[in-house]
Amino acid sequence: MTGPEPPERRRSHHAISVGDARALPLPADSVELVVTSPPYPMIEQWDGTFAALDPAVADALDAGDGERAFDLMHAVLDEAWAELDRVLAPGGIVCVNVGDATRSLADRFRLYSNHARITESFSALGFDQLPGILWRKPTNSPTKFMGSGTLPPNAYVTLEHEHVLVFRKGDRRSFPPHDSDRYGAAYFWEERNRWFSDVWEGLTGVDQELGLDAPRERAAAFPFELPYRLVTMFSVHGDTVLDPFWGTGTTTLAAMATARDSIGVERDAGFPAEFEDRLDGLPSRTERRTQRRLSEHREFLEDRNEAPDYRADHYDFDVVTRTERSIRLYGITEVAPIAGGYRVDHRALNDE
């Protein structure tokens, strides 16, 4: 007599390297998804970063020539986007989180539309732009304002949103019929309806202050939920997720939590050295997030008037669509350092 089958396990690998996003240490067509947030041109925090890569940036800023500084900064990013074109597999997806900038130079205040300029760059490379996402980032106090405040007409709107730009390289990916990695990576019907909206509310910001030994004072990191959703939406189990502007590694944490492989590239060596602190408690945080997905699906079923037609293969509940039946969610059992990165062992989670 045999006992119950052990829970399905999956292993993922996560490489982290110190390098430049303009020269990625990767072979062509080796990545299925990119989730990243680059330095934002014309945000003062990033002036030094861009000037180090192109000294002409500092000259333009010193001269008060905002338009030239804006173009030079984006020219630096253009080199990175060309590298993404090289390493991304056909049908792969790029998600770029970016905010626009407001700035006064030479006594002239204006908006610098970073999202529009990046869209032009990917279009020039031949990518197809897909509908993107605006996510509300309420980091500004409601009492803050620019211009004349309560007196018309010289006040300015406060920017409280950022863009997630979505691009695809060529035609949609194709898969074998009933591919287990793809079907196992399905999301729930109600998640699809919520996540595939073009406006996301409720994603709170994160503490941007870094430790005394960090490469810079502030991280400019996005909240974990943002890459977690994007990785789940635009990749399947076994895919490799790349972040060429790795920073504090939030995209890697999301890939670990969703049982994908990942690669992070970061030019500041201090960030990979500090990343291990972010791994503390990751298995329990991942399990809580995954169990929340399962419990939220049960709550959805309880509130639904019409009974679904399908039964999940691995869980004791119904699902709305045929493609959800094979959904499989994972928790983390171990994160182990290996040469150049980490190995993560996963176990399939039950509905508890």
C-alpha cells in the first residue's frame, strides 16, 4: 500500500549580476518577460546617474537646457532598450514602470513626458505597444501644491500616478496544446477582471529610505504587488523574468514568489550585497500572499449568484472557466545562495 503522493515541487534559479543595462550579459532570445523601472529622466534624484553615463547631461542641466538634458537622458535609456530587444525572445513582453517629471530650469516650469518618449523608443525598435496601466501612487500630501495654490490660474496639478507601459516583441507566443506550465500558471477569473484593468488603485508605496551602507539615500522601489501581478499576468511557469534596472530586487522577489526564474542586472554593487536582508521571511510572506489568492477566490464563489461549471483539478473549489481548472499556486520551502545568485525550492500549496 502506498501513501499519498508528495506535493508537486518546482525549482527556480535567480541570477544577479553587477553590470550595465546597456550591455546585458545574456544570449539573444533568452528572456520571456521584462519587468523593470528605470531611472526617471528629469527627476533630480537621477541627475548624477545619467551624468555619470553621459557627462553632456550635466552640461545641459547647468546651462538650464531642459529639453537637451531630457533628450540626452533618454538616449542613455535607448541603449538599454536596444539590449532588451536583443535578449527578449519572440513574443516576449516588456513592462516598464515610469513616471513623468515636472521641473523648473532657467525659470521655466514644465512637464517632461517620460512615458511618451519611452513609447517612441520601443516603437522605433519594432515593438507593438499593448494597453498599459495607470497606477495611483499617492505619495504627495494633499496640502502640497505647486504654483499659486488656491489662486487661479497659476497652480499645477500634482502627479499622483505612474505608468506601466506594456510592449510585445512581434506576434503572440505559441504553446503546445494544454501546455502544463501555461495552464498551471493560470489566474482566477476574478483576478483577470481586476488585474487587466487599465487603472490600479490601492497599491501603496514603499519606504524609500535605505541603510547607511546603501549606494544612495533613496531606493525609488515600486511596491511588491506591482511586479507580482505583472509576472503572474505575462509569464508562465518556467519562464525567465529580467529586470535590467534591478535596484533593491523587487522584481526578483516577485519571480521567486511565483515560481519563475529571474535575472537581475544592477550597476551599483551595494544593492546585490544588501539583497539578502530582503529574503528574510520571504517563504512566510509568499505563503500569505498565495493563501490570500485562494481565500479571495472562495469569497468570490460565495458572493457569485451563478454556480460555475468547472471544478479545479488541485483544489476543493469550483472555477468559472475551463482554463482555470489546472491552476497551481506555490509556496517557498528554501532559498539557497548559489554562484551568482539563488536557488529557490517551491511546493505546491493546498487550500488551507
